[in-house]
Amino acid sequence: MRLPQRRPHTAEVTRLALLALLVLALSAGAAQARGGDHGGGGDDVRAAGKCGPGAVASLRLHARDRGIEARFRLRQTRGRGAWRITVVHERRVTARATRRTTRRGDSFELRRVVRNLDGSDTLVVHAWGPHGLGCRATATLRG
């Protein structure tokens, strides 16, 4: 006598799919920059930048009375040259700058203060360097 193959119930498959989505959502949320992890009362956010090979970047946002202070740091590990930087605050370009890395100074920091708008504020910093090298850092300061 042959036993019929058991098919998974729809509820069981749905439960597994929801569990997989929950794990993905939690892992993506853990990778985002969070405020309050540094004992600053929730007014400090740090995020690592995504760069091509040969550069490392980071972005720090700090809430101040007069606005949000943004610090973008970039270290070029290969080659030297001029970098063009754009700061975007809530989908609007708020600053543009040019910095140069040299043999003696392979890194730079760009500081800007932007208005603190109502609600959460998202800043994106784009940097384009020599030979097509690029970096991007994004951080959200919860409002």
C-alpha cells in the first residue's frame, strides 16, 4: 500500500514566507544608521559610505540648535586627485564643494550645516574622484 505524498498546507507555506520576509526586514534595518546608539540622546547618526575600490567614506549627522551639522569624511587609499562633492538634503542640492587629496594628505573632511526640517531629515553625500572613482553615503536623522 502506497501512502499519498503530503503537500504543505497553505497556512504553513504562508507562515514560512512571512518569517523569511521578517528576517530580511530586520537584517536590513540593523544595517541602517540609527540615532541614539552613541549615548547622545538620539541626536547623533553615523553611517558608512559605499565607495569603489580605493576609497573609504563616512557620514555623521549631529542635531544642533541652529540646524544639522553634517561631516563627510573620505580617505583615498589609491591614487590622488580632485574630488567633487555634492550634499543633498531631502532631494535638494544644498552644497557643492571640491577637495583634493595629495601624497601627504590622503583624506579630507567636509562640514556643512543644513536647516533642520520638520520630521526626519535624510542627507545624501555624493563624491566623484579621479579615474571615475565614486562614493555615496546616506544617513537619516529621526525627527
